[in-house]
Amino acid sequence: MDFTGVINILAILLECLVAVIAVLIAARNKMAYGWLIAIAFALFALFEGDRIFYPYGLPRLNSLILLAACASMLYAIWLLYNDTGKNRW
């Protein structure tokens, strides 16, 4: 495996780590955006893994995975935006 392959694998592992930490945030703080961030990063990891290990696979499926991940992250950011507006000093 070349250097870029190692970097891609490392990026997938980091995406999985972010997903796990987001689940911990969601479970401990009971915040919905934690679940959405976990879903988004899990989907990003799935997208990257599918793209790397199955390069001639299903491009439509990859497009749907990417769209769902981005929509999940967008909604999570919207919830964070609304939540931070309430806690202003």
C-alpha cells in the first residue's frame, strides 16, 4: 500500500473515532446533534471505505451515502446553531 492509501485508511479511522465520540456526546448530554454527527461521520467512513476498497462499485450508492451524510451534518449544525443562540450572555 502506498503513502496515500495509508493516509486514506487513517482518515477512515479518524472518521470512525469522531462517530464514536459523537455517540458519547449524544448519550451523555442527551443532545440530538450528537446522533446526527455520529450518523454523518459513520456514513463518511462508509463512503470512503467503499470508494477505496470497491473503486468500480456503485457510484449511485456512493452519491446517496454522501448526500445522506451531508444532510445529517447540515441538520446537526442547524441544531447547534439554534442551541447556541439560546445560551447567550
